Amino acid sequence: MGSRWSNGGYIAEDTAAWRAEAAARPFSASTPDLVMYARPGRSVDEPDVAEQGQRVTELAARSPGVGAALSYWTTGLGPLRTADGRGALLRIDLKGDDSQAARTARDLVPSLQAAAPGLKLAASGPAWVNVTATDQAQRDLLHSELFNLPLVLVVLVLAFSSLGATLVPVAIGATAASGALAVLAVVTRLTPVSVFAVNLGCALGFGLAVDYALFTLSRYREERARGLEAEEAVGRAMSTTGRAVVCCALTMAWCMAALLVFPLGLIRSLAIASLIVVALCAVGTLFLLPALVAALGTRIDARTTSRRPGRGRPAADLSVSPAWRRVATTVTKRPLLWVLAGCALLVGLTAPVTGLRPALVDETILPPRAEARTVAEAVRRDFPYPPDRQLTVVLPRTDPVARAAEVDAYARHVSALPGTARVSTAAGDYAGGRLVEARRAEATGKRGTLVVVFAQGPVQSRVTAGLVEAVRGAPAPGPAQVAGTAVHLADTKRAVTAASGWWAALMLSGVFVMLLLYTRSLLVALKAAVLGGLSIGAALGLMVLLFQRWQLLGPPAGGEEGALEITMPLLAAALAFGLCVDYEVFLISRMVEEWRRTGQNTGSIVFGIEHTGRLFTAAALVVAVSMGALMASEVSLLVVLGATMAAIVLLDATIVRGVLVPAVMQLAGRANWWTLPPLSGRSPSAGLPTRRPGDDRPVTRQRGHTKRWRGGPLE
């Protein structure tokens, strides 16, 4: 099954760089998928070494799935040979997309190494990075789950004080995670699914399912503590918290579905996987939880200890937290102060986002000992013009012989651009605006010609990015297309930037509408969207601060300047927003219930915090542990995502839910409960007693019917 997982999808599709790569393939000059470094320990020009090099190059060119293969021994090109003459490169272009290229590379590399043992071939390049990352991610999955499960069990035992109750959310979480893997295995036959979806699916599925079950089961036990029979308590829990679970699942699904607007295969793959995971989490909570409760019976009810043997009684409301009640009371006394303090903290955490530098995946996502990484570093160290720093300019309508003077002038101009190390054409090599090595241009029989530009700096540095724009803007002898890793980065950044506005609008507006339909409160829905936006900013700010500015994982994909792989901020933002809105729904649902019961704004706020604060703490710890388990991975992408999500859920469950939400709602007063008349039919607490405007008396349940205020302020 592992061979069917997708690899790659890190660059935008159907861009100018994408089309330029296709134009460069007939010239065997596209960005190589595989780079084989031969280090025989002696001169690569010795006859027996050269003979092996030619033979293995021809073998690679004839292999299935290979588009083209060239090496120092077949071309004599200087950039493919080390300065000391003891190393040489074999460049291989593979057919198909990233996944097909990775599958070809998995079989091709061992066969080439076995065919020429004297060359001591070692592999790198995008395809081999994908193969290595896939294998590492699958190994890391077991490690992360072994780390995850024991810690989650400890958190739940402390939260429930009952082993029977602890087993219910764990069973649902395990079912959701394993079910997600099974469904994803089927989906791989229909559409590409990234191997990283396995790690994300297990972490997110287990965390969300346990969270949903935790809130629902806690509500069941709360109703049991109030004296309801088990069957009635289950019904009550499902009609209140169960409805909140549905809203949370729809909200999270919408946040992840909005990612489909990005033209990145990896993001789309992870979005599809997340949709499957969220659906299974909701289904498990709504259908499996009642069955488990019925099967376990009173064994999931926590009981207080009695001095008389065999005697016990259902514990009082275990969801109540005196500590969180004191926090809520303190905040509601000085709401403006706490709003300013909380917003200042979140805005401060958001500030580093302005320095975000996106990068494409390269070998630095792998552990330092990985072959693909060590070989890439050796190639950059030993070769003056490594392949990844190459920009290939395709001039499809320019004849290199008939228009030799124009090509020469163009090459001289490009070689003088800041950031250019060397320019190579059919007529010779250029540096600093002059011809340094002449060659006789000969007709190749192919239409068009190439101008190969080698950058001085790291492929994803600012200097190289400036060179890409300069080369694209330089006057050429005819229509020009530019290919290369640095060009892919520039076009991917443009594509992501262009789609970001649509993504943000879709996500924020969709979630706002769903919350408006659920809460029936215009202000509450707007507040949730705004605070969710602040949480997104804080998540991205933490990511930039920890992994780009402080470089906790060492120099990342962008080289010494520091950068973040372009898909991770997008995925973290969507997950952070979805999780934060999930917590908002659970909190607001309790506040609305209390408001409709008593009509007291401050009392409802304190009640909501008091009855969910303890659960939020446990839920945040569960998600933090589940997502934080990704930090056990040796693939840096997963470490960055796991650490960021663990930090943001803990921040959201404390600062946002415990401080900002009650403070903002206290300042809003009766405006919290104002609803548009057309939306005032059902509410999250439908069936609960309500108040008439101006009536300060507590409202009690009416036999046979429920009074409901239609529109306008509810206080």
C-alpha cells in the first residue's frame, strides 16, 4: 500500500515555470529529478572509470520512466566535473509527475548503483528527496503514536477520574484514526494522496475525535449527576453537545475545504485527507459514543467515595472548575483591561509574520544523515556550478547559428546581472559581461537554443530571486521561457498570493455564516471570526519566530537566510482557525443555554467558562499531545506543523477562551444576544426556556411548550 502514496506537490501547477520545464525537456535541460554523484576515489578521466560512467549513463537513459540522462562522460561539460577531477555528476530527467518520478527513482537508483559499484554512486535531487521523506514519514508514524497514546490516556484519566470513561474517547479516537487510514488507502486509487496525510490524519483524527467525545461524554456525566437516567442523559447530551459537534465538524471541514483553491498538490491532498478525518470524527462521536455508553453503563459514571462499603453516588458536576470560575469573575470585572492585554499579546505574536519568507521543499526537510541531504551538500561544496542553481532560458524560435550575434549580446548582458556566476551557450561560456571560453556553435537539428544561467547564491535566497526577475525582464533575441527551481519558487509564491485572498474570504465568510446560523447572534459570529483571525496570525507568528528567525531546526529550506516551506503556513493557518472556532462553539453553546435559562449576561459568561474551562484544558492538552507527537518525526515539515499547532491550541484554550472571549462578551453586554428576526427560529439551545425583553425574573420551563422571543435584543 505504501507505494501508492503520493510524493511531491510542492510547486504550483500550470505556471510559466511549469511550461518552461516542458519546453526545456527536448533539450535535456530541464531541472533534473535525480542527481547521481560519482566519487570513485580517483580521476574520473581514467579509462576504466570513464567506461563505467558511459555505460551507467546509457543504462539510465534506457531505463523505464526515464526521459533523458546525461553525465560528464557523455557530454564533457565542465560544470559536471569537480575541480580536482575526482568526482562527476549524472543528471537524470524522469517522466511523469512527482509521484511517478519518485516511484521510478525508488527502483532506478539501486539498479544504477549495482551496475557500477566502482563509481560509488550516491543519489540526491527532488525525486530522491521525495523517496527518502516518504520512507522516513512512514517510520515516524509508529514513533509518534507510541508517544501519543500514553500521554492522552494520562490526560483523560485526570479529566474523568474513571478508567471506563477514559476508554470511550480513546476508543473513538482510535477508530477515527484507523478508519481515516483505511479510507485514505482507498482514495489513493482515485486521486493522489500525500504520504504526509497519513501522519496528519492520525494526529488530527485522534485529537479531534477525543475532543468531541470528551465534551459529549462530559455533558452526559453532567446530566447523570443531575439525576437523569442514562438513556435520557445520552439524549440530552446528543441534543446539546452533539449539535455543537456537528457545527464544529462542519466548520473544520469548511476551513480545510477552502484550501482547495491553492494550486498545490500537497495542500489539496492534505485538505482531502482532513475532510475525511473530520467526517469520521463526527460520525464516531454521534453514533459510536451512545453505543459505548449503553454498553458500559454505570461504569463510566464517576462516583464519590463513601465511608460505607458498597455505597456511592454519582459525583456532583465534574465539569465545574472553581479555578476557571475565579478567572472568569476576575476578567468580567475589568473587561477592557483584559481585552487590551489579550489583544496586545496576540498582535505581538502576529508581528513576526511580516518577515515570513516562503521556500520550496528541498533536502533540508530530511535528517542530517539522510543520503539525499548529504549528497546535495557535497555537490554544492565540490562543484562551482551545482545543478540546483541553474536557470535554463529556452529560446524556442532563435536559431543559435543564424542569430549568433544576438545570442552573444544576450548572454553578455545576462552574465553581467547581479547574482550571476556564469552563463553558458552553444557558442561558449560568459562571466562578468564577457566571453571567457569560446566554443564553435553547431547546428543540432533542434528548433531553438538554450542559455544556461548559474546563480551565485543559494537557490532560494533573495539575491537569486532578484536574478530570476532580472533574467525574465532582460531583452532576449526572441520569445524566452525560464525554468529552474528558483523560477518555480517565484511562480509558486505568485500563485499562492493570488489565491490567498479567495482562500481567506471563503474561509472567514463561510465560518461566519455557519456560526451565525448556529448561534443566531450576529455579534458572537463576528467575534468568533475576528478572534479566529487573531489566532491564525499568532500561529503563523509563532512558526516564523521559532523556525525561521530562531531556526530551531537548523538552516531551513531557504538556506542561511532562513525560510519556511510554503505549504506549512497555509496548512497551519487553516488548522488553527478550525480548532479555535471549534472551541468557540462549545463555549458559546453553554453560555447561550445559561442566558436562555436566566437572562443574566455576566452570569452566563461566568457559567460558560466555569463549565468548559476544565474541559478546554483537557481538550487542548489532548490536541497538543496528538499534534505535538509529530515533533517526534525526523521530517522537519511535520515537526514545524506539530510544534506550531500544539502551541496555538494551548494559547487559544487559555488566553483566547479564558480571557478574550469573556472580556469581549462582557463589554458587548446585551448586544451579544441580539439576533436578526429571520434567524431567530431555532438556536443551539432550542427547547430551553427563554426570557421576554425587560423581564428580570428567572425563566422556568413551561409544560408542553417553550416561550421564545422573536428578534431584537434578548436582554
